[in-house]
Amino acid sequence: MNIVVCVKQVPDTATERKLRSDDKTLDRDAADGVINELCEYAVEEALKIKEAHGGEVTVLTMGPSKATDTIRKALAMGADKAVHLVDDALHGSDALSTSYALAQTLKKIGFDLVILGSESTDARTGVLAAMLAERLGTPQLTLARKVDIDGSAVTIERVTDYGYDKVEASLPAVVSVVEKINEPRYPSFKGIMAAKKKPVETLGIADAEIAADQVGLASAWSEVVEFAAAPPRAAGTVVKDEGDGGAKAAEFLASKKFI
Amino acid sequence: MSVDRVLPTPEAHDLLDLVRELAAKEIVPRAAADEAASRFPRDVFSLLGASGLLGLPYPEEYGGAAQPYEVYLQVIEELAAAWLAVGLGVSVHTLSCFPVAAYGSDAQRAELLPAMTGGELLGAYCLSEPHSGSDAAALTTRAVPGADGYVVDGVKAWITHGGVADFYTLMARTSGDGARGISCFHVPAGVDGLSSGTPERKMGMRSSPTAQVRFDGVRLSPDALVGSPGEGFRIAMAALDGGRLGIAACAVGVAQAAFDAASAYARERRQFGSPLTEFQGLAFMLADMATSIAAARALYLEAARLRDAGRPYGTQAAMAKLFATDMCMRVTTDAVQVLGGYGYVEDFPVERHMREAKVLQIVEGTNQIQRLVIGRAIAKGSIG
């Protein structure tokens, strides 16, 4: 089975994240780039499916050249090879154009199963899996906490507010996963060494037959008009206990609708 | 800990990144609780094994990672900073693999080493006995040669991983004459007649079992012998040279962890309207701590580079062990002082570090023995 895992490099959530003042896009140089956490679960699930059913795991990422660190991480975990879609024309792409660019690339490299994390920690749109499936004309199985493959059938448990739905489709398909699905492995030192020798194919938009006028900041359907830094945290409310501390604390909690 | 390290290769940086990630996510969060419960973290060693960290300095063809000591020891330092029981455990395991790796026959290396360094097995090193510590050549455990191998009888003491190890590297007497009558053996844990005592109730490192290991008529095949008959003491001393560097690295790690806790506290804690770091009495104390940690790190790395270059390094290893562990005792004691009352309670890690430090002045040759080793080298004119 030919499994493609889409991974994304995001700014480390532990560092201060900023937008660029010039074009109001994410400032990718301001913070350390790390693999989006949910993408690790997607890689782990792809590796498990490969271990159980055979096949090959390809990592696909769209991002600037420094996103190779994220590719290496996925390869160190055990993926077989990678495709890196990198082109200045892609800068500023929104979810819609990102799904177009990735779909074009997926059509070119081929797949039986596409797996991705259900959202990224930077943009957090959570719509990419659905958009990708639509563009590829395949079933979409999103928010999976469990994935089973049986021949050409794929079944997932889709997390819902009330529990889960069992969703079944036939391959090829697009699956997005949530963190309940597994526990991602750590790469081994040997895996890290081996990853340096695994093939990484770099594609530009022309290679993947991506139309320049459908990607990038200029063709984005949404626009960031204005942004402001989050206000610094205000000083807390101090309740002095003069025998009525309990009542005052309860009053405060009630005012915030906690009780 | 964010030590700025100069490493010889990009792969060494990747390795240290991996170790720091494992330490932060899988080791640090549980160290205090497992220490309090005297719970051996076998699963942490399994994880380190799966990550390829239990055979770092050994050849790749035998399951190792072919890393120089300069890199391997910095891994030990990072692990010990997270949890000494783990850092020291990896050091002892690596030491236990050394005799087969360095003195074993080709057949022994091919048969035994991949499993020993591959991560699934954990080793223990059996040299000390109840009545033979610093005077290691006085050991009395006997391996009597017979027609079909050896029969071993005796008791080993202070054995790290005693009772939980998968193999024991054993030094036993095969003939009567002093150091030259000692031979080295590889003993799988499952053999009949091998048993371990109740783990010692230690001042620190309580999660790492230290126990007596009893050999009661243990039968070993002839190919359990590592090296030549009578070569055991030489093998043991060579193994200890490397082991001492491991302990030096552990000491630097523990000291660094205590310093990190103390300096972070001193920056935050305010008295008389100022952070503690503004008071010269404490600032100078912290400055001395940081300086002595850096000096100890430089000293063990210098010895490691000698070893990696194939040069004699035993005296330098003794110096590094002596200096780093005495430094660690002083720095961890001072770290408790910096935190004051908070340093003396279990809510902060520095009291644990202080208890951990003490054992490092004792193991792999007491610091008095280290001075003896260095003194002999001076007498011979080989240093200074």
C-alpha cells in the first residue's frame, strides 16, 4: 500500500509566535520550526499500517526550505522517503490554495491512503483533510481515533461530541487523525542516521503542475486585515479574607460563570 | 539544562537532541516519584535501548553506534542530569559490555555483543565483594576449572542492577596467586545457582537496585571465559578506566542539574527587595559553582579525547573522576544552601541531588583510590 503522510512544520508552541509586519503572514523565522504535534500521530499511524499490511510510507510537506528538519524527523521515525513542495510562489497560501497545491502534488506522486493530523497548531483551520479529499475526489474520513484497513476497505472511529461514529469507505481515501489514536514513537539514533540517506524529492510548483495564479498570498480567499499582540496578562484579583473569604471567592467564580 | 556543547559531528548534535528530548519527556517527569518509591525504571532502559543508547561506544557491526567517548560521555551527563539512576545505569551497563567488546574472541563478540549493546539486555558488573572493595585483587569468589568448564562459588557485593540484570560480567579467581589469578566471565542471568540478595537501602539512587549477587555452584561452559585465564584483573582495571569517565560525566550532570535549579531559584527569589542573585554572597557562590562544573566537564572531555585518540588516559580518568565527584558534592551542597529551607525539602530536587552526589565519591574506585592512582603515576614520572 502506498501511504502518503502530509506533515507541516509549525512554530514551536513553547516560543513566542509572531506575524510579519509587512504581509501579515506568519513569521517563520521568529520561532524554532518543529513538526506539528498531530502530524507525529499521523506518521505513527502510517508506520503502523505499513507494519501490518506492508507498503511504503512517503512524507509530503509544503513549506519553506527549512521545513526539511520536519521531513527528517518523520523519516527518522521510519518513513521511507519524502517529497518537499517548496516554492516562493506558495508563500501566504491559505487553506484552500494549500489543499489545491497538495492535491496536485498527490495526483503526481500517487497514493492509496493519505493520512494527516486533524489540525495544525499555527493556523488551526482544521479543514485541510476535507478540502484535500474533495479535490482528489476520494472519501474523507476525518477526526479518526482508530483506523482499520481490510483489503481495500478503510474503517475509522470518528470522534464526535457524543462518542464516535464508525465510518467506512474504500481506498483510495483521505484520513485525518486525532491525538487519541496512538502514542508516537521516538526516532532511534540509528533511525536518525538512516534518515540522512533516505531520498527527499524537491518539487517546485511547475513540477507539480500547480498554477501560479491559484496559490500564494495574492490569490488567497481570506485576508488578514489587521492584527494586534495579545494584551499582557492583567494582575489578578486579590481577595482578602476577613471572615467572608469563602463567600467572596464564590462570588468571583460566579461572576466568571464557573459556578 | 542548556549547556552549549562543542561536538565533533552533526550526528552527535542529533544524538544529544534526541537524548534531551527523551530526558525532558520520559525521564525527568518521573524521577522524583520513582526515587521516593524505590521503583526501578526498567521501561526507561527499554526505551533508551530501543533508541539505540545502550551500546553507544561499541562498533556498529556488533550493534553499537561507534560513537567516540567524547560524545558517549556527554550523553551520560545529560541522562544523569535528568536522573542519576538512569545515567549511572547506562554507564554501568556500558562498562559491563566492555570486556567482551575489547577482550572477547571474534566468536564471542559476534554471538554476544549484538544482544548486549542492542538495547534489550541490561548488564551488571561483578567485581567488589563484601570484604574486597578498594583492594579488588583480594577477591575470593572462585571459578574452579574442570573438564567441562568452570564451577563458580562466592558472593559479589554492591552490584548495580543486581537481581534485575540480564547478564553479569564477573571477575572470579581461577588460581591462587593474587591479581594474576583472576579471570573474567560472561554470565547470563538465568543460570542455575545465581541469585541476588535484598536490595540495599541506600541514601540516594534508591530506584536503582544495588544488591549482593550470590554464585552457588554456578556451572559455566569454557566459552564463558572472556580473555585469557588470569587476565581478569587487567580487564577489570581497563574497564574501570572507562567506567571512571562515566562516573565523572554523571557527576557533572548531577551538579549541572543542581546548579540549574539553584540559579533559577536565585533569579526568582526576592529578599530585602532584590533577587538573590543581587547579593554578592550568593552570586559569588553561584559563580564558583558554574566555574567548577565547567572545569570538571573540560577535564573529563580531555581524558575522553585521549582515549578516543588511542593514548593512555587512565591517570586522566582518575583525575576527572576525583575532581568531578568532589566538585559535585560541593556544588550540590551549595545548591541546597542557596535554596535555604526549600533546599532541604523534597518539593525541590536539590536535596535529592545532594544525596545522589555522595555515592559518586565512592563508586568505581573511591576518591582516595583515585589519588593513589594519580600519586603512583607521579612517582613513576609518567605525569607532571
